[in-house]
Amino acid sequence: MHVDLVCVDMIDPKDNQDTSFIHRTTDARPPRNISHYLIGRPLSTADSEDQTISKRVGLAVFASDALSSTAYATQEILVILAAAGAMAFGYVFPISIVIVVLLAIVVISYVQIINAYPEGGGAYIVAYDNLGRFPALVAAAALLTDYILTVSVSVSSGVAQIVSAYPQLFQYRVLIALLCVVFITIINLRGVKEAGAAFAIPSYFFIVIMFITVGTGLFRFLSGSLGSVVDPPEIEHFGETIAGITAFLLLHAFASGTTALTGVEAISNGTTAFKEPRGRNASITLVWMAFILGFLFIGISFLTKEVHAVPSESETVISQLARTVFNGQGLPYLLVILGTTVILILAANTAFAGFPRLSAMLAKDGFMPRQLTYRGSRLVYSYGIIALAAVASILIVIFQASVTRLIPLYAIGVFLSFTLAQSGMTRRWWRAGHLDPSDKTTKHAHNLRYEKGWSFKMLSNGFGAFCTAIVMCIFAVTKFRDGAWVVLIIIPLLVKVFFTIQHHYKDLASHLTLEKFGGLPARKTRHRVILPVSSIHQGALEALRYAKLLSDDVTAIHISIDPEETEKVQKKWKIWGEGTRLVILDSPFRLFIEPLLEYLEGIIDNRQPNETLTIVVPQFLPSKRWHKALHMRTAEVLRQELLSKHGVVVTDVPYRA
Amino acid sequence: MHVDLVCVDMIDPKDNQDTSFIHRTTDARPPRNISHYLIGRPLSTADSEDQTISKRVGLAVFASDALSSTAYATQEILVILAAAGAMAFGYVFPISIVIVVLLAIVVISYVQIINAYPEGGGAYIVAYDNLGRFPALVAAAALLTDYILTVSVSVSSGVAQIVSAYPQLFQYRVLIALLCVVFITIINLRGVKEAGAAFAIPSYFFIVIMFITVGTGLFRFLSGSLGSVVDPPEIEHFGETIAGITAFLLLHAFASGTTALTGVEAISNGTTAFKEPRGRNASITLVWMAFILGFLFIGISFLTKEVHAVPSESETVISQLARTVFNGQGLPYLLVILGTTVILILAANTAFAGFPRLSAMLAKDGFMPRQLTYRGSRLVYSYGIIALAAVASILIVIFQASVTRLIPLYAIGVFLSFTLAQSGMTRRWWRAGHLDPSDKTTKHAHNLRYEKGWSFKMLSNGFGAFCTAIVMCIFAVTKFRDGAWVVLIIIPLLVKVFFTIQHHYKDLASHLTLEKFGGLPARKTRHRVILPVSSIHQGALEALRYAKLLSDDVTAIHISIDPEETEKVQKKWKIWGEGTRLVILDSPFRLFIEPLLEYLEGIIDNRQPNETLTIVVPQFLPSKRWHKALHMRTAEVLRQELLSKHGVVVTDVPYRA
């Protein structure tokens, strides 16, 4: 083991010259334990490059959330239109077209974001760079909240599908949902590459089966053989009475349909997961995803209208569509249902790709605990993954895996982040447009330079921001009483937490900085040692020996609660105390820490400026955890209590059984 | 503040002569906080004498458990007799007489115990002294278990009475029971004297009202005006079929009735609570209690037979008796029911007097955590009181305050301790009988000397032990399936725990003892200091300064995870490192603790025998608890990891924001 060699080097006195540096590589590896089998052998930091993903895998990782929304977006529109009766269902197709236009605007905007900020970060970075810190943190809080909800909602809805097929599993739904979360967590802890590989098959399976469904449906429509839904479920009126087709109704239906957009922001947050050239690969993947999503959504909406599928709690629109297209519930129908169920659960995986990266970015900027920037043995942000899984699991337990109760919390955050991201881009185009066109150097931190057509880009992003803002407001208003208010509390709360954490780190850094630091005050020459002893045994003598090694000025102190014990201490000290002064403090109220503190504070207040004080505590160190319950933790308490005293060090000299 | 004066004394160099002792009294008092209002001003150890109770108060404190059993013991007998039909009820009176004879034997035995062991401890001390350590611990485990159950059962049964009067409270029964426990706990934390004063009124109220009831009943019986129960509840047959009156049935009924004896052991455990002369006061109180208990029990059983009260789930025997004696449910009847309810809850108070004292005794002998010997600000064993309340509350929650589910666990422990206490006394009389009658000096630890009539005393205690052993067996067999098996697991488990704890303390003491200790090895002269640094700031420099104060041989070590950070560290160290050697260890697997440990272990393995190693860790000390989440606890982890290394001290030099 070469570390031994290092030690030998070091005690070599010729090495002891002016500020010597010894630079070695440790061969310490993570201990071999169960996690090896669960998440694989540890990866060296040098393997980072290798832990990036191709466009094909990237699509599987980042698109599952967006694509899974094709499973319910059309239905969401119909549910709202149902308030105006069945004849309003015809609007589903034009509304879908408008949504796809909005999708295009949002996607174009994110492609621009990725190109401008290829180091990732999406709405947070864009808002930070163009709008300022506060909007950036709002966007981050909104996204983090939504990622957590994505996990809870998508797993719960997948489990709901399973449970509706096997009702006897209903009582185990929370357990099944939690197991799904654990499964996805472990796969993600194995690293982004392995997660991509594991989840690529089901994701592509869903894409293929949906393309076949929509393709077959269109073919049968064109050939005239596409009929209507046989035995459609009863239409449920979600409103109280049948209302007219108002502008507000259409707007509301449009807003509900925009849930199809959730998830498109994920790639922009996870750019760093892609192989180089990152920006290019990520934006190509995003465009692919947008085309697949747009085609499937339009196709499903069109066919839904043609086969006269209806919104119902008892059968999904996808199910009605599939059995109409495939003439009954044969194998193709079953494959569609299976693919839909799996993609709903896998949507959670997108959040696992986005959340840890975003929180690591926030942690790096000091807004979240620094530990979140730590990459685990498989080079993923393990703490972030585990934090996401934990919070999402808690939500699943609290809401008992009920989609109905979770869904109102969902999607507001995403649209808030869309709005902020696009507002940021709008501002950016405005700035770019006012730069000197002849100046080829880039201004500002992030490659800002004059671009032609800036005004058109600015308008399109501005329009996108406007639309997504409207959608967000509609969500907030219509879902407010069902739980959306929780989100409207949590987001500002999170922002407050970000600021508080950053304040702490900044405060600490400004106290500790070496800039403009004049050096420490004159070297302290006097070292005084206080040794509290409760009984005299080998452990106490060891501590005394150590105290004497530190300084010649040692005072022992004994707090007397029981006079008999004190007499014993005094007798033994005469023999073993090596002539050290012993102060005995009678404690009439049987207190131990308080008199000791009072005594120490007296000394601290009277000490000279060049004096350092060390309190050496003989401390039993339990080798078994339960032994802790059998002993006092004096050193720990003293350390906590003397926290605010400068130049006081509490040392425990351990003794063991 | 005179502690300052002590400090001034101490830095006076003339004081620094051969082993000087300075003896002062601290004026540190417990901090003034909410507990002042809850449990009263702190008491000095010197007040101990004042915190003892008179016979009158002692009766209220210690008798409530035993007296409360008159509220159900007669009914317990009838329940068993019911299996043989109503004509068997006549046996209730003779059986009660036999039980009172057993009570007399047990009480006489405990009076002898108190006189022999006036420092308290009951069955535990008697068994320890006469039978050995193992039986003593069995007795202690049995008693502790039963004290806990006493609290759960008595509070639950009191609450059950309240709930049967106000059924709308049923859903809150657990909460009400827990509030009762909290209330009794707080009163007991106020000190034994205040608890006695608070609970004397309801205890005496119960005694008086029961005497009036029994007295009125007897008077009406003698004057011939006592009728039968009007409208008696339906007799419930608790067995399956009506059986004959067998010897076993009578024995079973007898055993059930002996629950009247539970609680008589309490005074023997709590002798120390009494004013001097303790032994005399305690035994007089015990005799009083026995007479009251015996009279009430006999009286109730007699009247029960005369008025033809029947066992029933819907109305207690006491209720039937009271409304017959007082001709209906007027005020006197209500007072009886009220008194019974209150005394059932107050029975818990006896356990609060017994449990903490017994556990303090066990802790003093090293069988339970030492902290249990600590007397809180009101001179009671606060940890014991809180532990009892906590465990009893957990039981109440688990069993949902159901008396039916708790009662099978109850009383076995008490009879086990009765048996062991009386066996111990039997052995003691045997020993006393074989001493030399002319030798007036006392042998053995506890005043053992020849006594006349030892053989009769031995026989009576032996018979008592035999009877209580039989009762215990009957309990264990008949209640086995209803839950008594739990107790039969818990008692041995507790004994095992006692031994494990004692083993730890003994082991530690034998490692640390100064007897036959040859002194520490030669004074260590070389002191080497290792300083791990992760970034260079004022906190790290402060730690460097401290490290240099300790020794000239300081090595700093930096674990490199991020090359950029490492470069910064290196640059800053050149400026601020005061020429100290810096070892940089690259950690390719992004580990921090493991490479550091590997390095330290290399040094530890190679160090010379006269060398002490101190690891000085610059450690952020959070002033707010949540700050902990934002920082690593390196020092703590290192300390835990280097636990088994001798002569290694981990010191954290704190820095703060």
C-alpha cells in the first residue's frame, strides 16, 4: 500500500523545508458492500465522459414524461368540453392544433435556450441570466416542486391503471407505488447511462405501439373503414348543468389540454447528460421529441373526434380509441394498454433525470445544501436522487396514491417555469437586438451577440410567455380549491428557504474569507487546560497525561453531587494526580453541566488576550450504539454550550472498555 | 459571583504546590424555565430530609393501588363461580376469608421485610440478600413489569368507567387515558410530598365512602332491612356450560380473588419515602392499610352474597351493592361510583412511587442505566418517573386503553415477587434459627441474629410463599392464551437486559480500575498533529494556529476531489500555511473520509511507542440546529472511525459564522 510510503516520506526531516507539498493519489475505494450489487461497481471521476448518453437514449430518458401526456391530454380537453354537451366534442381537434402550435413555440424557445446555455439549467439559468436572481429562484422552486409531483402523480396513475385491471390489488396500491419508486430510484442510482438503457425499451415500445395505433386509425379513416366506438361508456357531466359553448369554456379546455406540454422542459435542465457536442445533441433530441409528441397528440385528438370517443371515469379515451381502431380487445389493444401503463410510471424517470441536476446547480450557487453537488459512486447526484424519491414517497403515502387528489397540485409549476424561461428569452432578444451588429465579440456572460430577426424571435417568445402565463393562471384559478393553493404556498416558501440557505453560506464565507484578511492576531503563547473529572480511573489518568502533554498549566475540576464519591476522588487524586491542582465544586442542586459552565465562563471572562483554553474531557466512547444510553455525553454538551466562546477548544480523550 | 474569586485564586502561582485542593460550593441553579411552573422551584440536596412523608400521607400514596382492588376483587371471584351457576355464589364469602388470611400472611411477611431492610427495596433486596442475584433480578423484573402494567391497567379501567357513563367520549378514551398519565406524571415530578398531598384527598374520600357503604350495609343487614338487588343484570356465564362445584373451580375463584393483594408490596419498595424512623412508620402504615383493605374486602364480599349481587359486564358488583344499600341511585350511590373511578386512576400513583425507587436501586447496583439514580430538581428520580410514564403510555396506545386486553398481563409479576420475597424470608428465618442464640452481635449484612419462634415464622412465610406460588401458576395457566405469555417472555428478557448492562459497567470498571494498576506507561514525549483541510479560510488558519500551539510537528492534509479547488488550496497554502507541510491526496472515487482514514491508519501503524497523535479538524459549529444539514460532520465521523485506536485524539477547532 503506497500510502505507507508517503508516511515514511513525511517523517523524513529533510522534507521539512519551506511549505512542502506532497501530491499522491489515494487508492482508497468505496467499501465493497451491498450497494455494489444494487448499483454496480464504483466509477472513477475520470469515467465522467463515458457516463454521457446518446440522442437515442436521451430521448428515452427525457421524453417519457412528455410522451406519457399523450395518454391523457386529449381526454382532459373532452372532460371540459363535456360541460357543453356532446356536440362540443368537435372542438377537440382545433383546440389540439392550437396546443401543438404552442408546443412548437415552447420547443423552439427551449432549443434556443439549449444553444445559448449548453451547460444546462433551463428556466433557472435563463431567468438568472436575463431576469435576475429572484425570478430564477421562483422558476427553480416551481420546477423542483413539479418534478416531485411528477414522480408521485405518474407512479400513482400507473398504479391506478394496474389496480383498475386487478381490483383485488387496490388495498396494496400505496405499497406497489412505493416499490415502483424504489425500483426507479435504484436504476437511477446505477448512473444515467444504465437508467437510459433500462428504460429505453419500454419508452420505444410505447412510441412504436402508439404510432401503429394512430397510423392504423388514419389508414382506416382514409379507407373509410373506421367506425365509431362500440358500446361507449356513459358520458359524465363534470359540470352541474349543460352550458353553452363560451369562449371561456374553450379557453379552459385549451388550458387543460396543455398538460401535453409538461415534460418538454426536462431536456434543457439535463443537457449535461448528453455526449458532446452537448448543445447540438440535446436540441436535436428535443426536436425529435416535439415531432413525436405533436404527431401523436394531433393524431389521437383527430381520431378521438372521428370515432366519437367520450370522456368517462370508467374507460379512458385511449382505451376506447384502441379497441375501435383494432376492432376489439385483442392483442394489439392489450399492448396499447400495457405500453400506456408502463410509460405513465416511467414518466417519473424524467423527473429523476431533471431534479438532481437542477438541485445540484442550485447547491453550487449556494441555494441548497452543498452535499447535493456530491456525485455518488456512479457519478450521479445520489443525494438529489434519494431526496426526490423520499419526498415523492411521502406524498404518495399522504395522498394514498390517489391521482385525483394529487393532480390539482400538478402542472402549475411547469407553466410558471415555461413563462419565466420564455420571458427571459424575450428579454435576451431585446438585448441582443440593441447590440452593435458589427461587433463580433460576445457580450455578457453567455454568448450574447447581435442576431438578425431578433424582433421576430422576441415576439414569438413573448407570445409563448403570454400563452403559458394564461394557462398557468387558468390552472391556478380552476384548481385552486382542489389543492393548487398548496403549490402557491410551497413555491414562495421554497424561495425563502433558498435565500435563507444562501444567506448562511454567504455569511459564513464573508466571515472566513482571507481577502483583505490581515492575518491572525499575535500568536497565542499561553495555553491553559481544564480537566473535568467525575471519578478517577485509568481513563481519567490518560486524559490527565494528555492534558499535561498540551500544557503545564492544568487544572482538574470535580463537580460534587455525592459527598462519598467526592471523598474517594480526593483520596485517589492525592495518589494519582501527579500534583495537579483539583478544584471541587459542591453542587447543592445536583446539577453537573451548569456549575462546570459557570466555572469555565469565569475563567474565559478573565483570561488574557494571548491565552488559549482547552477543556480536556475524559469521555467514554461506546463501541456499541446502545452503550450510549448508559453514559453521559459531557464533551458534546460542553462543546455545544461553549459554542459562542472564541478560542476555547473542547477535546475529548476517549477511553474504551 | 464568587466563582470568579476561585478563578483568581487559581491563577495565583503560589497556589501551585503539591496536589492542592480547592473546595467551593457553586451557586449554579437550574435555569428558570417552564418546568418551574409545572413542578415547582428546585430543591437543594439538603432538603432531602424535608421531602419525606408522614404515615397519613404515605397511606394515601402507597395504598391507592391495594385499596382500588376492593373495587373489583369480589366481582372477579363471582365471575369464576358463575361457571357453576348462581348457587355457587355462596362460596364468595368463605373464599374471601381465606384470601384475607393469605393477605395477613403476606402483610406480616412484608412487615418483617421492612424491619429487616428499612432502606427499602422489598422483594429485590430480600431475594438478593437471601436467595442470590438471579432470583433478585427476577423479582425486580417482575415488579417493574407489574408497575408499568399497573399504570396502564388502572388508568384504562378508570377511563372505562368514565366512558361507560358518557359513551360519547368512547372515541377519545386513549387521549383521556394519556392525559391522566401526564397529569399523574407531573404531580409526581413535583416531589413525593406534593404528590402525597394532592392525592390524599381522593384516597381518603374513597376510604370514607366505602366505609360508609359497608357500614350502612351491615347495619341494614343486622336491622333486617337489607333487601336484594332490584332488577339485577343478567348473569353472564363466562364458561361454556354450567359445571359442578369442583375443587379446581374453588381454587380458580380463590386465585382470581387474590388480585385484592396486588399493591401491598408497594410500601416495602418505598420505605425511604417515609419520615424517620422509617421502618417503624412504614410498617405501621402497612398494617393500617392491611386492616382497611381486609375489612372493606370482607365486608363487600359478605354484603355481595347477602344482596345476591351477580357478576355482569353491564353493571359492576360495587354498583349493584351501592344502589341496594342506599336504596337507589341517589347522591350516596353517585359518590361511591365517583370514588371508585378516582381510586382506580389513582392506583397508578402507587406505581409512580414504586417504580422509580426500585429502578434507582437497580441502577445503583449497575443493572440499569446509571442515569436512573439521578434525582431531579424536586429530589425525585425524574428519569424513572418519565420512563414509567412513557412505557405505560405506549402500552395504552398499543392496547387502545382496553382493560380486557391489558388485564391478562397483570398480577403475574406481583405474585412472582410475593413468592420470591417470602421464600427469601423463609430462608432468612432458617439461617437465623441456626445462629447461636447467645451471640448478640448481628451476622450477615442485614442485622441477622437469632430470634425466638423462628420456626413458626419460617413456616408461615413458607406457607405464604407456597400459596402465592400456586396463585401465580393458576394465573399463568388460565390467562396464558389471553396474553400472559407476553409477561413470561418479558421477565426473562428484562433479566437478560439487567445482566447485559451490568456486564458492560463491570467490564468497563475492570478495565479502568486503579487497583493493582502500575501507572501509565512512560510519559509520551512526541506529539504529532495532523490537520485535514478542505479549503483554506480563517477557520482553517485558526485550526493551524492551534495545531502549532500543540506541537511543532504538524502536517496538513487535503483530500482532492475537484482539481480546481485543490489548486486554490495550494495557492492559498503557500501564502498562509506558515511553511507547514501539506499532503494532497487525489481521490478518484470522490471519497473523503476513506482516503483520510487510510492515510491516518498508515501513520498510526508506523508510529513510535512514545508518540501521541492528535487530529485537529477545523469544524464548523452550527449555531442553529438546521445549519447542521448544510455541513459535513468530519470530526464526528473520524472520531467514531478511529474509536479502536489507542492514543489518538480527535479535536475539532470550532469556527462559526
